[in-house]
Amino acid sequence: MKKILTILVAGSFLTACGTNSNENQSENQSAKQMTDNSGDTLTILQTADIHGQIEVHDELFWENDEITFKRLGGLANMKTLFDTERAKNPEGTIILDGGDLIQGGAVAALSKGSAFSGIVKAMEYDFLIPGNWEVVYGKKTMIDVLKAYETPVIAANMYDDETEDYIFPPYFIKEMKGTKLGFISYNDPDIPVRQNPSFSKGIGFEKIHHNLAELVDKLKDEEGVDVLFLVTHIGISKQFDLSNDPSLSKVDYILGNDTHERVREPLQGEFSRVTEPGAFASFVGKMQLVVKDGEIEYEGYELMEVDPEKYAPNPKVAAVIEEETAPYKEKISRVLGYTSTPLYRYFVVENPMDNFITDAARWKTGADISISNGFRFSPPLVPGEDGKAAITYEYLWNMLPVNEYIKTGKATGQQVHDWMESEIHNVFADNPKERFGGWLVRFSGMTLKFDSSKPKGERVIEIMVGGEPLDLDRVYNISACRREGEPDHMLCRMPNLTDTEVKEYTAHEVLEEYLKEKGTISPVRDGRAKAVDLGDNVLSQLPGTDYHFH
């Protein structure tokens, strides 16, 4: 299919440094001018990775080589943006969500997603896809929650282990203004490894290529789809890699999700273009197309900010939110302590939020090393004019979306070294297909220097534990959160530990006790993890493009 608006991408990028200033953003506006919404224009609005974030919140930006914060988001505010855009083009607008819609906020967790039934229904999406966190309450609850949205849900690679039937339809087709749009959806087939194994019990996941060619041919050749989209929840690296796969020669766009990237210009692969629209209801990806005789005559793209000063809350959605959250308000508003420094989790290698969490776990357990999974979860929490920000019970769920029990065990220095090599490879593998889930694992009691450019198994330069070089023969005490369903000998994907023990207290209880003891915390990025080849400000893991997270 012909595309007249070609966006070239070249070079490589892995750090936050580079051409991401406001000046450069302004220069790019000319490439994103929108056509009038009348006539043949089609509008596709995409959200992703909302993670149960209902209200307006802080957001982190990287601008002019420094961190800045802004207030964005709110589902009722987002609905006003939806309505504003749909009113411009009522016969040519489609709105979709790319997964991980609920889990990540206190109300979502305490209600096991059910509080979002009315909220999501009121948002009036055209269709949704499940993400890797939709499975968190088990197969039955996932299906019940998603059905209660009364909105089409599609996924081409999730099936019921018992019946071997697909749980959701594999695709969604909609014709607008004489143009037929087709959407095929894929969730991450690595979910049983990325998440606690018990979460997805009873759900099977097929690899994307299991039925991709068949479905592409069906939609293009049998259904007569003019413009074909893949809606995938597999992360930016794998999505961009997929765009260079010859099996996508008939696919026009990959509407990507999962890694919370803020793609402001579609990334041009050899066969398809890739987008990803940020997270936490703070952004909406807006694509506009003009299609004539089955050919794309025009393309425009914009990553829109859900600015509460521009988009007032939609009264209907605000009322539903008030009703659904009312039973939890008193419990989740309880203040546990304060922070005098911003809490955030946007950097690939190290973040203040995770330093706080792992320091608290080591304080409680007395372990030599405390570890926590690395992911880009939770909006920031920024102190106000008084120099403090309240850490509430609600915010515990933002930081740790699953309240697991703490687990301890013993491992040799050699095991720690080998595990760290594996974890670094999961993030920085040259082959995008070998990259896994989120960012680098977090830790306390240990420091790490590594070179991400080295081959697999040769990246670790130095590991220090308690201020001393790692002793490969010494046995160390380790703590982490239990992953329900994992073997007893495993701890945070580290195998073959000895003397493992599940404690009687949970991660949330540890943080609450730590905050009660400390009162006010002041975590910062203190250099406990450092990639010597990348610098301090690593915000993405997408080499081969000029993409910048900002």
C-alpha cells in the first residue's frame, strides 16, 4: 500500500541525552499537521497501560537534559478529550485501548478490577485488548471483568487450556467512510514467565507467528480490509523488530503497547510503522489517515497530552468514578509517611522509588541483598511547596501492584553473578526477541557496574556487596517478593537457592513499617547500578532508531 508521508529513522539511541528539547519538538510540528476532519479523514485514538490510574497525577518529562514534572491524566478528563475529537469527526473516529488498563491502582486491586466495569463502559471505547496485567486475578476473574465492560475485546493468541478454544475473537473490523479498517491483536506470549505463574493458570499463549500469516491473509484477501493494524502488547523492542519482519508486508501499522514509551512520530520499520502512546491515562495517540481507492493518501500523527487545564472532567464519567471509588476512599487515603524527594520509576537502570523499596526490605529482613523486579510502573510522586509529598496507602499499590509476601533464601556469589548476567541480558540483548519484560532488576546492599555493549555473559564488570567485592564462593542471604506459583528454590527468577522461607509479612507491610519508623524518606538515584557505556540517564532500550523518551 502506498504511503506518501514517509518518516525516516536512523542512527541509534539508548540514553536520555540527545535532541529532545522543546525547540526540536516545535520543528517537528510541521510533519504532524492534521488535515480537516471532514471528508475522507479517519481518526484512530489509542490509549495504553492506564494501570488503574483514575485521577490527575504527576508525570515525569525529560527536557533539555533534565527532569521536569507536570500534572496530567484523569479518566474523566480523558473522556472529554475523546468526545472533543469524536465530535470533530463523528463518522470517522475509532477509539481503542492496548491493554494493562486496570491493574496498578489501589481501587483496581482492592476490587479485583470490578470497580472499573462501569468506568470503562462509560469511556465508550470501540474495542480493547488484554495486556500482561489483565491476568493478575486469574482466568475467570479476567474474563468476568472484561465482559463487564460491554466493549469488544480481541486477542489472537490467548486460549483456554481446558477447551483449547480461543478466549477472545482474534480481530476487529470496522468500516468508516467507505474504508475498511482491520485490527488483529496479540498479547505477550511470555506472560507465564513475566508474571507470577499462578496468575495465568488455565490460559495458554501462542507465539505471534503461530497464526499471524493466516489472519493477515484472511483480513486482506477474504475480508477486503484496506488498512491493516496489529495491536500488540509485547513491548517497544519486539514491536519494532516485528515491523522489520517480512510477514508484515501486508500490515500497515503496529499499534504497540506495554513499555509505556511516548512515541511522538511513528517509527518506520521496513514493512510497518510502530506507535506507542505512553501510560497512566496521561497521553492519547492520535493518528489521522486519508484513504482513497484503498491507498493511504495522507498520514498525520500526534501524541496528545491529557491536560486537565484543557480538558475538564466529563461529568458522567466523573460521577461513575465517584460512585465506584467511594467504598475505598477512607482506606486508600490513609497517610503512611512522606517523601522530601520525588519518587519515580522511569529510568531503565536505577530509580529512587525502587531504592526506597529495596532499602526497606533489607532493613526489615537483614538480608545481604534485597531485590525487586524492574518495571516502568507507577506515576511519580512529587513534593509540593512545603517540600514534602504524602505517601498514602493508595500509592503503595501504584509502586507495588501485587502485595506479595517477602521470601528469603541463600545463594552463592557465583549464583548472584550468573543471575545478574541473565537479568542484564533480558534488558539489553542485541536480539530484540530475547529482551524480556521491563527494566533492570533493582537491589539494595549491592552495587553493580556493567557494559551493556558486551556479549551475553560478559557484561558484568564489578559487583560489590556490603562494600566488598562479590565473593563467588561465599553464601549470601537474599530477600525478594515471593512470586506465587514459582518453585520453592527460585527467588526473583534466580534458581536453586537454599533455605528458602516465605515470611509472614508482605511487601506493603514492610513499606508501611519502614515509613512509620522513618517518618520522611529522601531516596535518590545513588549510583548503585551503572551502565558504563550508556551514562546515567537511560530512558529507553531501542537501538537503531532516533526515538527519544521525553
